[in-house]
Amino acid sequence: GNSVTQMEGPVTLSEEAFLTINCTYTATGYPSLFWYVQYPGEGLQLLLKATKADDKGSNKGFEATYRKETTSFHLEKGSVQVSDSAVYFCAQTQGGSEKLVFGKGTKLTVNP
Amino acid sequence: GAGVSQSPSNKVTEKGKDVELRCDPISGHTALYWYRQSLGQGLEFLIYFQGNSAPDKSGLPSDRFSAERTGGSVSTLTIQRTQQEDSAVYLCASSLLGSSYNEQFFGPGTRLTVL
């Protein structure tokens, strides 16, 4: 079945460091790909998405590119801030199955 | 506008009791989803509603779990004869249309603790 694998955390960085959180997927067909974020004490919210190969999703300085050849959707940010501390979830959906399939989540802590 | 709301925010119950969890989706959203977030299993899909019908209930873990949606709006997730392994945060989400392209908006969750 469809699945999502993302790097295990926790990840601890200093402010202004470069961030990469790896995410790969298995799917039949062509899924839509998402990054969701859960800030401390808050609900899940969509960070960015991409619906077809080579699309780049971006928001709040974060980017991820849908790579069909490597079945990946890695999350990157050039300079993290303390306020980016949260748990990040990679997820996919596929036409005909509207449910989101999530990775295990990666906890990011950014220190000043 | 109002987001997805869930009640109660916290529920503590004894093993063997039944519980009902409620979800109020964003007004006008036709699709509604239930997920479960637990330490051991991460985020798992439970059931999906399009209007009042549930075309995908493949994630319900056992027949102790059931859900309904009425009037194309409010949904209730019922767990009968709760077990300790049911302890988790139960999340509800809604989207404008049930499509793999549409963003799902999540509620704050109900934290269920089964003693």
C-alpha cells in the first residue's frame, strides 16, 4: 500500500542554520504530496503542497520539490528561526483515496 | 471564519465504558475525516465522509469503533467498550470537496485517556 517515510527526529539546530527533512513515498500512480506542521499546543496545519511531478511547494520560507524519479519530497529552509520549532509531517493522498497517509513526524527544535 | 471544532478537548474514561467524540466541520465543507494520533502509531486515518455517507472506513481498527455524520455537517465518533490501547488524540479534519488536491483543515483534537 501507499506509505511515507521521513527522517526520524528529533532535529536540533541553531537559529539561521539550514534545514533539510527528508521524505520519501511509495505509491501506485501519482499522489499529491504535503507537508503539515504542528506547533506546540496547536493543531495540524498545512505548510505546503505539490500535486504533480516537478512542482515546488513553498510557504514561510520553506520549500519542497516533488521528485518522481526519486519518489521524494524533501523539506528545506535556508535559515530557520526559533519560531519554526514544531513537529513536521510529510503526507500523501492519491486520486480515488482521499485519506492522508502520514509519515511518523520529525520534531524540530531551533535554539537561539 | 470558524475553523473545525471538536469536543470535548479532553476525555478521561474507565476501561469498558463507551465514549462519544464530536466534530463540527467548517461550514460548507462536504468532506470530513477522522484520524488518530498516538505515540506508537503516529497519525492514522480512521474514516472519511462525503456528505453523510462513508465511502472509506478502512481505518477503523475494530467493530468497537463507529462514526456517523448527520445533515452533512456534525460527525460523532463512538468507541464502545474502550480499551487502554484506544488512548490517543482523535483528530477531525474537513475539506471543501473530497479530493486528493484539496487541503484538509484540522481541528484541535480530543485527547482520550482510558484508565
